[in-house]
Amino acid sequence: MELDRPVILSAQRLGKRLALGDEQLSILTGIDLEIKAGDSVALVGASGSGKTTLLGLLAGLDTPTEGTVYFAGQPFSSESEDRRAALRAEGIAFVFQNFQLLGALTALENVMIPLELAGRETPEALARSYLERVGLGDRARHTPRQLSGGEQQRVALARAFAAQPKLLFADEPTGNLDQATGQRIADLLFELNAEAETTLVLVTHDPALAARCDRALRVEAGQLHPEQDSTS
Amino acid sequence: MSRGLAQRMLRRHWRGGELRLLAAALLLAITTVTGISLFVDRLERALVLEASAFLAADRRIEGREAPPEAWEAEAQALGLATARTVGFTSMAFSDLDALLVSVQAVSPNYPLRGALKTAGDPLAAGAVTRDTPAPGTLWAAPRVLLSLGLEVGATLDLGAVSLRIDRVLTDTPDQGGNFLLAPRVLMALSDVAKTQVLRPGARVEHALLLAGPESALGAFEAQLPEGFDARFDLEDVRTGNRSLGRALDRAERFLRLGGLMAVLLASLAVALAAARYAAQQADAVAVMKTLGATSGTIRRLYLGQLFQLGALVTVLALGLAYGVQAALFKLLAAYVPVALPAPGWVPWVLGTLTGWLCLLAFALPPLLELETVTPVRVLRRDLAQASRKGPLYRGLGLLALLGLLFAYAGSFELAGWVLLGLGGTSAFFAALAFVLLRSGRVLGMQAGRAWRLGLAALSRRQGASIVQMLVFGTALMLLLTLTVLRSSLLDSWRAQLPEGAPNHFVLNLDSEERPAFQQALEAQGVVPQPAFPMTRGRITAVNGAVLDPKASRAAARLTEERNLSWSGPLPEGNEVVAGQWWDELAPVPGLSLEADFAAGVGLTLGDRVTLEVGDQRFDLPLVALRRVAWDSLRPNFFLLLSPGLLEDRDATYLTSFFLSPERQSTLPTLLRTFPSVSIIAVDGLIAQLQQIVARVSIAVEVVLFLVLGAGALVLLASIQSTMDERLREYGLLRALGGSRQRLQGALVVEFATLGVFSGMLAALGAELMIWAMETQLFGLPAQSHGILWFLGPVLGVSLVLTLGLLATRKVVSVPPLTVLREHGA
């Protein structure tokens, strides 16, 4: 592990509480985290442990009730929602368990969205090249409804990497796929990630997938622990 | 970038069907409003034009003195056509005999509306002419020639002048429903002075006739000096002809009401469709925000879509509206002989404005709220979106709705009643719907399984179900209201002009001739109607104070010589609105006046009125005020006396009979046998009224049809709005083993229940609204409409069930896996 790589994402004393009537429900407490550029980190944990909530906070999709998230050295979580969106447009991409493609648009148009939002010059050519890269060059005009689950996730991967992000969040990317398809998607994810040298934060409860990351962190009862039996 | 993306999304969403309902609702709103406005606008222009024939003008200024020259000059300067008439009664002398005639002296451009008909022989049918009598000549009604035994070409002395009878006058446009005792004679205005009959104090009616565009007429009226109405009466089609005025008024109110309801329903459909579209887009917005879209981007994106859609739909709708009204008029071509005036610009602007107001007030708010969707929704879908501006937008929407209501209703009264009906029934509906749902659940406990499933679905979505019931109920209520109002309106029109209603009036029948005349009629197989004794008299003093006709217009009206009659029982078509009708058998001497007339001249119950009839003088208390059905073509009187004051021999008789068109040839024989009797044929007038009513009825039906379309769209939009939830639920049920048949059954139960309940709510609401409208707006008697309680639920079930099952066929036909994948959490 090279030590001179900069820290791209960090969290200090991060916590999230929800008000449930009179009671306060603590979902995450005292999370400290540092991820260096180019790292791949798996967040593992049981259902309801808070790992997806943590991903939402780290990606600026939600705001913490305490603590701060830093993105490229800048306090990220305290920015306004629109500012966070603009920062995401510039350098953060996502892959979700349920793909989250826009049903009304074609595969090509879905891949073009982040490029257009970031104001890229030739979004269509770029999107097309990434679709070809994930093996869907001939399905560009198809809508998500006309694609299988695996194909949809490939489109989602093309959308994520076409934006050439610094940081990629993947939330259970194989969770909705059968084992063989899941395997192929995971291979493609790690392949593209290695090519682009993107920092990867992967939420999963699949130990095999977690094992392919540089390191794994376990979320348990709202707290973060280093994964002891990580194979890396 | 957002414009390109907006265009792409618009295109895709259109193809995907997400926007179709919104577009259809908007299209219907604009098309309906523009179409109805265009149709009403053109129809009204045509009707008013036609009805103006009854006045011989668009406006008529009438007085005891000639309206000033300056007014005529002003009118001409405004581009109005003008004509003058002077009317008076005078004795006309032939060499051997004399006859009281009603003279109308007219300027050469008379009449400005309608046409004169003349013939060369008293017994021949008349033909339309554009001429007027040349100076030195006159045109006389057939009875003048028959009574005096004259032929065309003979001379007749009127006062100091001798005029040659040039033609037989068979028809004048402005004789309307006024019964002239004396037969009519038409002469040139320039000859009037020579007659020397217009001495001071003579009973003369001068009139200035005006015709032209409504704007110029309005400008002219605005220029009339203040207080002109003390000396002159200003008449238009409505004040000039009561039966026609009432029919036009009601038709216009109804068409406006239809337009109003169509707008309400279309707004409701737009709001529902937009809310659903917004709900569907929440996930997409969350994804886009996750990918870096700011609130501004989202706002621009959806505003862009909405404006592009709005512009497209507007163009399409305006074209469609023009086509619709053009097609309507083509259908009506047989009934519309008048050349149709081109539609004005107002309907186009009104339609466009309505569409955009609908869009901005009802479609924009839910779409603007999309910018508040939080991106974290991509991870946790159950997170509610924070809505800060919701109440503000809804408030604005409501204000816009109020504005629309008033703009369409054209009257605060109409809009007020509709609002009150809607507001009151909505609140009541919500409470009742809650109770009905509860009872439905209790019932469901004891029912079979498909029943239980369907009813459970209803009460599970209690909130949505109540809203849906409200929406269905409101739409149905408006439909029912309009349907019933339409038929009571048409019935009341038809009742005015029943088949076989008397189409000939007989005047001047004296008591000695009466039996012979009756026999002559019976010999022709004609059944005479009851006869009314009639004489003329005038009011000279009120409460002992002698009236000076020059003092005020009211005094002048009061002292005019009028037809009057007497009767023991209250005549048919009369209703006592104040005071008490005399005892039929033992009447106390008294006087009864028509209520509007009494109010117009300032008489109240209990006033002592001095009446001169011939050389007799009566001092009578005003004991009863009557409302008279002027729109019935029956003899009606402003003044009625209690029986026993005047002897029947003092009177001539007024009677009527129905003569079928094929029997018309018997008229000349009758006229020859009874030369002093005048017979006025009103079958032309009746035919004209019937034609107008027929046309208006078609317009009314078209409006109803458009409103029905809007109602169906609302039902669809409302069903669509719970579609995603249904898909999810039924997908899950099917995955868990529910058979298609069972689920279909549950859907049938759900929609049928919804339909029955909404139908019952609608019946109740409609009953209240109809009561208010009939009594408050249309001046019809209040009545209960039992049919509503049958029609409401039946219509509710059939409409809701059909549309519901059609709209939800996807629910049971799409494979459950697809449903769960696309709509699952």
C-alpha cells in the first residue's frame, strides 16, 4: 500500500440519529474513517446494521446528525444539498442493488445523464464508448424494461464509469442478480475500477465480494470495526 | 443541457404513456372551453340576430316624444344603422265606413331586423319585401280591407290626409306577442305631419330603432344622458320579448354552467394526472440528484417538459376546438338559416388562458415539489419528500380555480351556487364516505372471500378511497346535475309550446257574435278555447291623488290605456305572489296587478286605485299581485278585476284556437263572415320559438357530452393515481398464489363498491345542487328528482366498474415478477 496517496474521503465522529416519536433512535455513532485515493473498501454487516445509512452519509445523499464527512479534504456533509449535488456531479458515481436506471430513457440516454449534468462536451460519443466497453453497444436504444437484470447493471456500470469519477459507491451491486450473473458483474466492476483507478466504497453482505476489496470494515450496531477475518 | 434532456424525457414519457393522461386532460380542458365558448359565442350571435327580428332592431328607444335627433346622429357616428317609427291609433275612413286602426309610420330603412311581408290581395299569402310604403300610400292589414269592403288601390283617409292602399300588409316583424285591438296600417313617416292627428296629448309612441355591432350599441348606451329613462324606455331582445328573453337567458346560463363544470372536471383531471406523474417521477428525481442534479436543474427540467407539453397541447386543442364547433354547426346547418357571424377572438383567448391556468395552478405545483425530493430516496424509498411549498401552491391553485369559476359563470350568483354546492357537499361527502367505508368493512366481514379481499383493499387505502369517492362523487354529481337540469329545462320549454297549443288569437268578438263564431269554428272541427272578456281602461288616480302622465315615466305608464279583464277564478298560468285572490263565489270588489308591473310603477298592496273604464269609474283596493307565465302563449293581463264590476256586455271577447296547417284555408271564410273580428296568427312566432328551442337543446346536449368526457377522464386519472400501489399489492398477492380470477373478482368488488357509494353521494349532492339551481337560477319550481337515487348508483357502478377494470387490466395481466421488480420497494 503506497503511503503517499492522498486521503479522498474521511469521516470524523460521524453519527446519525432518527427521532421516533419521543425517542431518539441511534443508527450510527462515532464513526471515524479514512479512505485513500485508489483504495477499495468493503462495508459489510448484517441487514439493518446501518451500512447503507453510512453509505448515504459518505456520499452526501443524507446529512449526519453529528460529525463531518470530508471529500478531497473539504468538509462535504455541511454543504448545502445543491452544492453536494454539484460535487457529486464532478467526481462521485454510484451503482445500486436495484440498478436505478430511468425507465423512460434508453440505455444510451441513461449513461448520458451524469455526463450532461457535469457539462461534458460530447456526452453521446463518450456514453456510447462506455456502453461498448460493458458489452452493450448493440443495445443502446433499448429501455431498461427490455434488458435483463444483468444487462441493466451493466448499463449502470457504464453510467458510473463514463463520468470518470474519483469515487464510486456501490450498494450491494450483485444483490439482485443470480450467482453467475452476479459473478460476471463483480468481475466487470473490479476490472473497470482497476482500469480507471477509481476509489471504491462497496456495501455488501457477500464475504466473497468483500474479499476482493483492499480492506473490509464491519458495521455492527451502528459502529465501525475493522473486519478481522478479511482475507486481504 | 436540461432542454435537450427535457425534450428527450418528454418524448420518452409520452411514449411510455406517463404523460398521456395529463396531456389528454389538458387537451380536453382547452378543447372543451374553447369549443363551448366558440359554439356559444356563435350560436348566441346567431340567436340574438334572429331574435332581434322581433324588435325589428337590436335596440329600441321608445317614448311619448320623439327621441332627440342628436341621439340618432350619435348612433350613426358610431356606425349603427337607425330607423324611426311613430305608432298611434286613429280612425280610418273609407267613403262609406270607418274603422279604428293601429298606424305605424316608418322611415324608409325600417325594419332593421326581420322582414315585412306583403300581398296584393287580402286573402293571399304574403311575400317578403324590402320596401316600405312610399309617401302618399299605405299598406293595410287584411282586416282593414275586409271590414271596409275595400280593395288594393282604394284610398283611405287618416286624419287630414288621403292615402292610397298600395299593398296588403300580412306580416310585420315587431308585432311579436302584443295583441293589437285595431288592425295595423303601415305608412311613410314623412306623411305623419300631414295627418294632423298628432296633436298635443295624443297617445303616440315614438321609437328610434338601432342595429349594429354589440360594441357600438354598448358605446351608444354609455353616451345616453343620465335620467333619459324617465322619458324613454330602452328595449333589447330580452326586455322586448319576454318569452324569447327567458328562453335565451336560461339557455345561456345552462351553457355557461356546462362550461363551468367542464372546466372544474378538467382541472380535477389535470391535477390528478399531474400528481400521479410527479409521484412517478420522484424516484427518477432522486436518481438524478444522486448523479449530481441540483434543485435548479430539476426545476428547469420539469418546467421545460411542462411548457413544451403545454405549447404542443394548446396548438392541438385550439385546432380541435375549431373543428368541433365547425362540425357542430355543420350538423346544425339545417336549423340555422341565418348566415353565421364569424367567432370573435374571446373564445380563443379564454380557452388558451384556461389551459395555461389549469397547467400552472394544478399541474405545476406537484412538479415543482419534485425539486424537494431528497437523493437518499435511492437508498430508502420510504423516506417522505419534504414539501415546503405545497400549501402555498395549493392555495394559488384554489385562487386560480376561483378566478376561472367567476370568469366562466359570468355571474357571482352562478359561481357562488356551484362553489357552495361543491364545498358543502365535499365536506359532507368526506364524512359520509368515512362512515360508508366503515359499514362496508363490517359487511365485508360476513361476506365471501373475493368480497373480503376487495373491501379490505378499499379500507386499507382508506385515505385514497375517501379521496376517490369524493372525486368520483363530485364528477358524477356534476354530471347528474347537468343531466337533470337539462331535462327540466327542455321540459319547461316544451311545456310553453305544447303540441296543439292555440296558434290563432281572436280579438274583437262581441257578446252577440260569440255563439255564431263558436258555431262556425265547430263546423270546421275546431275546438274553441275559453274566452276572456276584455275591455280597455286606464288608471287615473292612486290613493286619491290624480296622476299627471307628464310628471314621470311611471305615471305615464300607469295612466296608459290598457287591456283589462275580469275573472272569478285565478286564470291558468297566473300565480299570486302577494296578497290574496278573491273568493270565487263571493268576491269583494278588488284589483289585481302583475307583480313586476306594480313594482315598476310603485304600487303596493292595499293602495286604492282609481280606474276609468268608458264612463264608469271604480275605486278599488289592490288586493293581489300575480306572477304571470309570459312565456306561455296564452292571453295574459296586467290588470284583472274581481267579477261583477263590469257587465259582460261591456266587453269584447278574446279567445284562441288551434288550426292545423292543412286547415289554414278556412281562415278567409271566417274573416269574411266575421269582418269585425280580428284573427292573429301566431303560428309563425311559435315555429320560430320552437326552432330556437330545438337549436338550443342541441347545444345543451353537446355541452353535456363534453362534460361527460371530462368526467370520464377524471375517473381515469383518479384510478390511475392508485395504480402503482394496486400493481404492487396485486403483484404480491399473485406471487403468493392468488388466482387471476380471485383478484379480478376483488377488483370488481372494489370498483363496484366505490361506484355505488360514489353514486349515492352524487345523488345526494345533485339533489341539493339542482334544488338550489332550479329555484335560485332558473326560476323553475322546486321538485324532487327520485330518478337521481336510481341513476346515481347505477351510473356510478357502470362507469367506475368499466373504467376501473379497463384501467387496471394490467394489474392482473402483467406477470407478478415484472410487477414486483418494477414497483417493489
